Amino acid sequence: MQADNVDLIEVDQLNARDSQEAGRHYAATLSAARALLVVQRAQPKSDVETFALFPKHFVEAGLVDASLTAVIAAGAPAAVAALVAAVRLLHESLDSSRRFKTAAI
């Protein structure tokens, strides 16, 4: 994985965590949803596209629990924390060939 992509993932994860802690749930949800799309070679051009691509690449693939799809739709504070944590764990499971080494989170 290119260093640029890793940096983008880390920036999005940091933004997600900071936004969550500051109560900016929409921003936290957006950053968390966008964080790993680069690994799947998805390049959303809008928030709407980001929210559509996350379930396609992570929920339908069985990498993230389907219950987190509702988080993207609603942005509920408690659920946003679960989404941010799931994306962090999924990122930590990436191997050097950009494959996820984990069951659904």
C-alpha cells in the first residue's frame, strides 16, 4: 500500500475520533466511512457516494457488521462510536497485500 494511502487512512481515522469526541456525529460518520475506501480503490466524490460505497465494500463483503449500515443512515451518537471503533479495528487487520485478516467486526 502506498504511503499516501496509509496517511489518508490515518487522517480520516483521527478526524473520525476527534469529531466523535467533539459531538460532530455527521463528520465522524463521514470520516470513518471514507477511511478504508481507498483500500478498495473506491474514490467517492461526495458524502452521499461515500455513504453508498461503505456498505457495498464492507458490509456486503462481510467485513463490518450489517448493523452499522443504520449508523450511516442515522448518525446516532452511540452507534457512531461503534462505527469509528470498527473501522479502526478493520484498518489494524490489513496485511501488507491490502487484504483484511479478520471476520466481521
